[in-house]
Amino acid sequence: MIKRLLIAIVALVLVVGGIVGYNLFRSKMIAQFFANMKQPAVAVSVSEVKPITWTPGLEAIGTASAARGTDLAVEMGGTVQEIHFKANDRVEKGQLLLQIDDRSERADLASAKAALDLAETNLKRARQLAQRGVSATSNLDQAEASAQEARASVAKLQAVLEKKRLTAPFSGVIGIPQVELGQFAATGTPFATLQDRDNMRVDFTLSEQQARQAKAGQKVEVTTEDGTLDLTGEVTGIEPKIDPNSRLVTLRAEVGNDQGQLTPGQFVHVRVILPAEDGVIALPQTVVSSNLYGDSVFVVRKEQPEGSDTPKLIAKQVFVTLGRRSGPLVEITKGLKAGDMVVNAGQNKLNSGAAVTIDNTISPDPNAPSTEAALKALGMPETAKKSQ
């Protein structure tokens, strides 16, 4: 009985030991397989680092307004008699827009003109009598004063009539009428807005540090929020003081608007163009990766593995120092040199030291070199493309 039990225990130990040994052997072989397995090369596209002519700019947000624009108002109260415009009409300078009832003033003017005629006649008679010496000098003086007073009364009533005949102060596009026929409009009542949209101005602000680089006459680029409209102009004015609350400086630029697409009050992006600089290294912003350790790019380099006659391409992570930004480009002030090949697509699959192949047939950078040119620049043999 004891002998059979010992045999069973030995057999159980052998089975369990065999199973454990097999699992250990299998784990070791799997680990060796993955350790010796080569990772497949990652296909990437690259951009060549080249010094360029950099056109820096000052970015800002502004509001468009008409170079000449105003809200028109009634100068003298009265009943609206005539309206000579419709919404969005193009009106010319001096064009009649609104007529206020002026019948009473016209009657007064007619009376004043009659009084002026009488005063002129009396003055003429007084002068003739004075020349003959049969009239006192005081009579002539009184006649001249009466004539002058009558002329002033006529001029005053004519000015009143002009104020009831409202005309366009400049050419432009007029807005929606704010008064109706027969309505009594008091003095100062707005009756429409008039905007000259052929020439527009844009007011924007810059920080006090940026404002030091801006000067009157510098070119500006104005872009709408949706990017459908691009206009150019120049800085025409810089506020001589800094806003004590915002610490910003207000600037004004004038831009052409021949098509009338830019509307007063519209929100726009403004870029003040600064003098161009040569020899600046700049790359598309999409090639730069940012993390807690800093900003970096992947640079493709040729490497000769030990014991192999065939060179290969690897991606090295290089930390860089960024400078100014302009549109899709960012300036690289440290970390790269001319001729480096920087990965512009596929970097999300990379780690430093990973093997790569170059395929620039589809590249997000329109200025990227061809695949053949990139391989040649890296010193790869002509057969490298075939082997990729």
C-alpha cells in the first residue's frame, strides 16, 4: 500500500515538473524570438531644412469701419415731407435725401425778400438825396442799417431752408430709413446711416513691446474670420499713448475695399508686415511635437549597423528651441542645421532610433524634396529606394 502511494507521488511530481519545465522553456523561446525580431521600418515623409527669407509680422485682432461713415440726423425739427432714398442705395455727395416741411419758412423768406427790396429802394433814394445835400447823414446811415438787417434776415431764412433740405455729406451707401413720411422728426432724430465702403479702416491693438516695431506706412494684411477675404493696406496712425487699463496701444490701418465685401463693424485678423530677414531656419508647425520635456522634431539620419555592409535610415528625436511664428511656419533658433531631413508625417509612430523608410510621394509639405532627392541628400545608395 505504501509502495503504491510512493509511486503515485513520484509520478505526480514528474508530471507537474514536466508541465512547469515546458512552460518555462516556451516563455524563454518566445522572449528570445521577440528580442531577436527586427521591427519593421516606418514609412515617413520628410522636409529638408533650408534657410529662407523670413517675413516677420505682428498679429492682432481688429474691427473694420468705413473710412468715412456717420449717422445722419435731422438738423431742424419738422414733419417729414419727402424721402429720396431707399435702403442700400448708392448716393452721391450733395444728393437730396430728406425734405422736412418748410412751407412756413418759405413764406417768411418771401416776406423777408420783400422787406429787403423795400430797404434797398430806400437806401438808393437816401444816397441820391445825400448827394444833392437835401438829406441828413443820419437818414443815410439808418437806410444802410435797415438794408443790412434785411439782407441778414434773408440769409438767415435761407440757412433755415437749407437745414430742412438734408443732403449727403459724401458719397457712399445709405442704410435703412429710420423715419416715415408724415412723421414729426425732432431736431437730432437719426434718419439713416451713411457709409463710404470704398475705403475702409481697421482699428486694432498691440502690446507696448510690439507697438515699438510698428511705424506709420508699414504694410498690413487683413483677413476675415472665415478666411474668405484677404485685403492689403498700410498703417496710417498710432495712438501716442498706452491705455493704462489694458496696457495696449491702438493702431489704425486703411485698406481698399473696391468690391465692398468688407463690412463696417466686421471682426478681422490683422498682420503688420515687418522687414524681411535672410537666413532664417523655419519649418511647418506640424513637424514639431511638444511634451513636458520640451519641443522636439524627428530627424532622419543614415546609420551603418555593425557587421553589415548596408546602411539604414533611423529617426532621431532632437530637441529644438522655437522662435517666432508666421502663418503655418515656426522659426527654429536652435537644434537644427541646414540640410537636415525632418519628419513631417508619420512621427506619431516613431521613437528615437526607430528604422524608417522615406516616401515623399504624398507629403503635407508642398516644398518637400522628392523621395530620390531626399535619399541622395542623406547619402543613401541608389538601391536604397528599391530595398525599402
